[in-house]
Amino acid sequence: MKVGDNIREIRETEKNYKRSFMADKLKISTRAYANIENNITDISLRRLEEIAHIFNCSPTYILTFKEAKQEFYNHFHNNGNSGI
């Protein structure tokens, strides 16, 4: 699991935020933020909490985003949506 990949996907698909917006909110350069999303920079718990606050979600949501998304897909793919 790559946390940066989860952050990027949430930013792009759920929040529709630009990298520059995130960098500004975190008070870092756009390049430094890009390094987080590209898994170049190790992310601290404090930084993860800051990003979660911007996304209005929990750090756990970010950490488990891909697994939860995959479980959701598998449930509907394997069981059908049954009119839901």
C-alpha cells in the first residue's frame, strides 16, 4: 500500500482539488506536495492528520482507501447490486 497513491486518488476523484491547493493549505511547495503523492517523501503522522483534515476525513480512511474501494467493487461485482 502506498499512502501517496491513496492521497492522490482521493484528491482527484473525491475532492477535485489541485495539487497547488493542497500545497497551499499545508504551507509547503507544490513540488514537496507532489513528492508526498509520488511516494518519494515519507509522510509523518502529523502530515497525514493535516491532509485528512483538509479532506474532511480520518487518517484511517486515507490509509485504507484502496482496500475499502476494492472490497466495495468485489461485493457488487460478485453479488450484483440487487437493485441497490
